[in-house]
Amino acid sequence: MAINYQCPRCEGQLLLDNHLILAVKYKQEQGMLLLMNPEVGNYQTIHHPTNKVHEGELYEFFCPICHYRLKSDLNNHLAMVHIQDEKGKQFELHFSRIAGQKSTYKIMGKSVEHFGIDAPHYIDFLNIFNMR
């Protein structure tokens, strides 16, 4: 069984041709499609060359199917999608909405794995989450 990424609202499949495909928007600029590497902790992305990414700025992430805002309930600076691993286990995948920030959290119940050099930036959120 392969890894699957899904919208938490419509449950639409977000993985195509080894890319996690999301719609993103920065302030009042026109939105764009962002292709992300599906390997958790790999921060390579692809976007159309005419689209500019503003490093350090906060982006909105949306499902490209139903246009649901992919927000995390744990922190306003994180987005969230569902992920199913090769063994069929379901997780929430929370990742930074700030361009260039490398912080990702794979969460199932009270179990939290974190990835990326910027993951400690949200350490307070992790401590609160682990106390539940």
C-alpha cells in the first residue's frame, strides 16, 4: 500500500505522480499550485516559474479539489492534511505555512514525530499537546 495524502474535509486524494499538490495564496496575490515532495521532512517544492515565493511570509494553503482552507487547529502558523502510511495507519500532518520554514509534525493520538531544522520553533505547542 502506498502513502496517501487527503484533504481533511472532502477526503480527496492530494498525491499525484509523486507530488503532494496544494493550492496556495499569499495576501492579495493570485493563487498558485504548489507541488511538494511527499517524503515527510523533504522540503523540495515546485511551482510555476512566473509565481514568486516570498521567503519568510505566511501563506494560506487550500485543497485544490474543494478549496477548503487547510488550517491546523494546533497553531495558526501551521497547515494540516491527513496522511495514511504504507501500513494503513492514519495521521495528521501539520506543517509550517511560512515560506522557507522547515517544520513538520506527524501526529497520531498523543504520538508526535517532528521533522525539519525549524521544528523547535513550535516546541511550546508540542509541550502543550503532549500534556493532553
